[in-house]
Amino acid sequence: MGNAALRDIAVIEEIPFDDVEGVVAVDAHNWLYRYLTTTVKWTSSEKYTTAADTEVANLIGIVQGLPKFFEHDITPVLVFDGGPSELKADEIESRREQRETYEEQLAVAREEGDELAIAQLESRTQRLTETIQETSRELLRLLDVPIVEAPAEGEAQAAHMVRRGDADYVGSEDYDALLFGAPLTLRQLTSKGDPELMDLEATLAHHELTLEQLIDAAILIGTDFNDGVSGIGPKTAITEITEHGDLWSVLEARGDSIEYGDRVRQLFRDPDVTDDYSFETSLDPDLEAARAYVTDQWGVDADEVERGFERIEESVTQTGLDRWT
Amino acid sequence: MFKAIVSAETLTSALDSVSVLVDECKIHLEEDGLEIRAVDPANVGMVDLSLDAAAFESYEADGGLIGVDLSRLEDIAGMADSGQLIQLELDEETRKLHIQIDGLEYTLALIDPDSIRQEPDIPDLDLPAEVVLEGSDVNRSVTAADMVSDHIALGVDDAAEYFYVDAEGDTDDVHLELTQEDLIDLQVGPAHSLFSLDYLKDMNKAIPADAEVTLALGEEFPVKIYFGFAEGQGQVTYMLAPRIQSD
């Protein structure tokens, strides 16, 4: 989820999609999750549920989400999370607990026949099941979209790839990308309209901070891995870090403490990432096989995905005039 | 300095032929007429337009450059009946365009030309086949093809010496052959390319039915579509990149 309070710190501007060029290392879980929640919210469940009662709304989501990249001649590389880091396990546990609460509420809503509440709750109880993980990868493979398996956080791996120059942007809704040192992050890739560009260098320059200090400020506010210090919001965090220099000095001056502060810091400064990946940027999707996989093998309603496949087909074959200049 | 009087019909034709591709454009106010060059955001379709000073009732300009929001300007021009005259005058100080139509005064805020997408380089195309036909034939080809498909093949059979149009849909097909006799002119050469009807439909809207249209074609090459308007004192060249079938 990341910390939305970072938005107040980050330098973000909306940019035209046409200005985006190259390779986007997309945080796959973050991206898929968005499409899962919207698909589940707006599409009736029979359209993506197999005869065996397995839900594959992710397949609709992928087919809806990818054309945007193809149409703008951007190569998406989907970076999947590896095992959760130990600290994040708490977050996952608390999300699981929250989901259980939603599921209980959902059962009540169903009993009472409250359609709106059911729709809302269904979208929140979505999770990336084993089937979703597997079928997503398979569909991406058929569409020739590169996949990278991160050792831990997909977002950290994506940031690492941009830092190494193998990708041009991280694609994530999550502001944490900044803390993982992603030079440029595209947000709102899943929305209609233009994306937002989050710029690390501009952010650091704006606040006159180093990346290490920015991480410390974020830890004070609170991250996925730790609760912040109560009473410290974005503004205060920046002021305190500027005044005292680093996390420990701020905590000492305030007489506060953060559990595992040093480990959280280490997770952002030196995340578990790998150089062991490779991908091609020119994609050659097998649309026939992808269609068959989604509609025949998994029984997704063809109407739900046809438009997306058509958009991919169209964009793959349309040349640009620049080819002749 | 820019001051001109032009018939609503001429101005509208010029604007419409550009606005099918872009929302904003730069207009060069040259001494001998207006020039506009623009490419759509996907870099698939390009327009190169010139409107000679002779097409205006009166025309004075000295090489300025303005940026306009086309739909705004089209709306204003639409306030005039087609025969009416529109008076245009650039206020250099305020960077606004004063427009007068039969007593109606409209002040249009211009757009900073630097904020508009860069004008495209014109592709250097060596197209072996050239077909000259009436605008109405382009229209019926595009309209029929659009009933069955999203794209259209344009080609020349260089052995049998005819120009053809092909569109294949899921169930229905459209085919049209025009020989030398049906055409105004035909220069035979190897040509076959596939184009998106989305673009061609829009370009077609700007082609007058009675215009003499020249199509220059090649094998999997962009098409160049050339026609005149305003009694030949305005010229439009469209260029449209082909779709290339993936293997």
C-alpha cells in the first residue's frame, strides 16, 4: 500500500502519455490488484468464473490494462513479488485480518441483499490466489510481455532496474517507489487519462535532502514496515530531519523510538534485489493463443476481453510515420 | 503583423482538414499565405496545408507564428454563414486574435506555440504508383469498407493496370476496382498497403466530393493523399502510415 502521506512530499506532475517512452518496470501485484478490484466491482462474477468456480478476473484485468502500453509503444515489464520480507509479514497479517472482517460483513450484506455493499465488499476481499498468480504469468507469456521475478519486493526490484538503466520508469501507485530510490515513477497507469510522473531527484532538491534523509523522514511518518511516530506528519518529518540530520538524532531529540528502525531503514537503503534478469523490449504477442487461453481454457466471456485484444492487435500492427523520416 | 479577410467557407475547410488529426496547431503567417503542418499524437497521420494569400479577400502578414485551439476557432468560424466574410487580426501585444463576423467581435486567446507538439518532419517517400480520382470515389470506398472492417487495403495491380480497394470483415467483404477509364489518371506501379479506417474516415471528411484527389502509394508504405480546396488556392497533403501485418 505504501504511505499516501508521502504524496505531500513527493514532486509529482501529470505528463502526457505521448511523452512516455521506453520501458516501464511495473510493480505487478500493485498493478494487478487495481484491475482486480475494478473488474470485480463493475463486472458480474459469472463473466470471469469458470465452471469449476474458480475466479479469474485477473485475466480480464490484464487484457484491459495492457493495450495502453502497446498503444503508446511503451514496453511493460511486469515485476512480481517474491517472498514477503519478514517485517512486511505484519502488514500482510493485518491485511488478512481486515479481509476477514470484510468477509464477515459481506456475508451479512448478502443475507440482507444489499447490492451496493456486496459490490464494495467483494472488491475489497480480492486477493492474489495461486490461480491468479499462475494464470497471470501464463497470459503475459502468451502476450510476450516480459516478467521479472523479484527476490522480495517487486517495487524495490523495479526501482533497481531503473537505477541500472534497464528500464526508464517504475510503474506503481505506491509512493514507496521513491524510498526504494526509483528515479522516475509513473502513477495512474491503471486510470483513464494521463499518468503522473514522480521525480526523485526533483523531490530531493525541493527539500534539500539526501535519499537517506528522505527514507528517514518516511520512517518517522510511517511505512509499510513500521508505524510512524505519533504526531509526525510529512511537514514535521521534513523539518525535523532538516534540523537534526537523521532519524536517530530526531528520535533522541524528541525522546521517541521506533521499533526495528534500523532494519526498516536497511530495507529501503539496501533492499533484496537481483541483477539476474533479462528481457527483450520488442514484443510479439500471440493473440490467437492468448484469446484461446482466456476464453476457451478459462471460460471468460469473450465480450469482456475482445475490445482489449483488438486494441493490442491494432497497435501492434500500426506503424508510425517516423519510420520514414 | 497579421490582418486578413477570408470567406467562412475557405477558413472552415482549412481548419477542418487539420482538426481531424489534432486539437491544437501552429499556424505560420507567411507573406504569401498560411501554412500548417501537424501530426496526430500517435504519429500515424500527418497534414501539410497551405492556403495562398490569393484565397483571401485581403491578406497581410510578415512571417509570424501563432498557436490555436482548433475547435475554438472552428466554433467561431461556424458562427458565420458559408458566404460570409470573416475578418482576422492579430494583436501582437496581447497575443490575441480579433475576429469579426458581420459586427460580431470575438477575441480569441492564442496558445503559446512552444507548448504545441513539434511540427513533424515530412517523410521522404518514393511512391511508385499514383492514382488520381474524384473525392466522391474516395468517399464511397471508405464508407463501404467501414461497414465491414476497421482497415482498408489500397493497391494498384500493375499487370492488369487498375486501382483497387479491399476490405475484409469477419463475414462480409468489400472490393472495388477502378480502371484507367474510371479514374482521372493512373500511374501504374507496385503498390499494396493496409490502412486504419479510423484515420482514413477522418481524412475523408475533409475531402470535398468534387475535388480531384491524388493518392500516391507503395508496397507497405505510407499513402500520400493530395487535394486542393478554395478553387485550387488551398492545398492539403495527408500522409498516413500503414498497418503492417505482424507475422
